[in-house]
Amino acid sequence: MIGPRATLCGLAAILLWSTASALIRSVSQYFGAIGGAALIYSLGAGLLVLLLGKPRLRKASPGYLLGGSALFVAYEVCLSLALGYALDSHQAIQLMVVNYLWPSLTVVLAIVMNRQRTRWYIVPGTAMALLGILWVVSGEGLSLQGVLANIRSNPLGYSLATTCAITFALYCNVTRRYADGQNHVVLFFLLTAAVLWLKYAFSQEVLPALRWDAGLELLGAGLAMAGGYALWNIGILRGNLTLLATASYFAPVLSSGFAALWLGAHLALQFWQGAALVTAGSLLCWQATRAPRQRRAS
């Protein structure tokens, strides 16, 4: 699968991921931040084995397996714990938006690592998207004190969310450049589950008895994560990486809208104003990285 179909797979992954963050938060509220994440990735790994088969490592680059695994596991562990350690549902949505710095970082790193051509207005486009995220995190007006107050209320959560943005942007570009068309997401999910269970073994958490409603949320989270990554790796390996990165700017809007409904969180007008800035910035970034059209001969 190449070209437009692969790109559509990547876009479908963004839609699935738009439901995942809210479901991860719900699962963590019942099963615990670490135990819930370990269950999600264990289920996701099992689903991916059914969908894609067992990991095939014979043709894999040892360097990519090491680097790609480290970046993927770091991202997933940080994301799950950031959402699980949020003080409330509203802050979980804010942390989710901070995580969505990764699309702009992906484009910037693509310029450096993969020689992506761009135009000067990539700068105001990225700045506009970042401003939108700051507008969301600030809370009331664009206030540095508001941003700092939110960070001080949960420095671990915001640090984890920022680490998410950096590691996933690196993962996308490293995969594009060094994976050589190989999809190792099954291995990465298995490693993530193993790391989370190891962390769980040294934690104070105790898994509660399974309830049917919590079990359904767990199943939904596993399906969203596994299906999203199965489709996303097809997209970034064979599709239009720049289009997928810029399209993912819309994911904060979709994710936040779903999370607000699912978690019962109220999002003020300022939040949606920030989301509009993120969307406008994404359009500028997309325009800046588009290949120029050939002029027709007169």
C-alpha cells in the first residue's frame, strides 16, 4: 500500500487516537495510572499480533530497533502516566494538548533530519500553533502567571507531556529515515507493556476487580491504540509524512471534544479559541511545506 491509500490510513489513525486519550484517562481512574496503562498496552499488543502477526526482525536494522524502541516506549509510558497523574479531567485535557506539540516538532525536525523543503512562513505557522497551545494551558487570558501556576500544580504531569511531544516527533522522523519500510509496532507495543508491568511491580498500586463498564473502556482504549498505530505506521512509512503531521494539528480539537463529552469536562470559550489558533497554524505549516505547482506552458 503506497501513496494516497497509505496517507488515508494515517488520517484514520488520527481519528482513532482522538478517542484514545479520554479512554486512557477513564481506564487509569479505575485501574490506576500504571496498572491501567499496562493493561491497555498488553491488550493492544495482543490485538496487533492478531492484526499484523508476530514481530519479524530478520531484516531489521539493529540501530533502528534500539533507537525506535527507546523512543516509542518512552513516548507511550510518558503519555499514559501524564494522563493518569492529571489532577482532574480538565487538566488531563490540557496535558493532552501539550502532547500535541509533536506535530509542529515533527515538521521542524523533518526539515533538519529528512531535508524537507519549506518556505519562510513555516515560522509564523508554527508560532501560531504554539500560541494556541499556550492559550489553552493559560486558563484565563494569555498570562505567563496562569501558565506557570498550572505547571506548578503538577510539574510531573506537564514534564511528561512535554517529553511526549519531543520523543514522538523524533520517533516519526527516525522511523521515516531508518525503518527501511519495516513496521515494528508489534514489537514496540510488547516492549511498552513489559516496561509498564515492570514499573507496576515496583509500585504501590493494586488492580481492582474487573467491572463490565471498566472492561469495555479498557477494550475501547486497546482498540484505539492498537488500530491507530497499525494504521499510523503504514502512513508514515509509505504516505505523505508532511500532510499527516500537519493534519494531526486537528487532533487536539477532535481529542478535546471527545474527551469533554466522555469525561464530562467543561471547556471554556478560550479553549476553543486556542484550538482555532492551532488549526490556523496547521494550515500555514501545510502551505509552507507543499511542493510548488508546475506552471502550465502558455
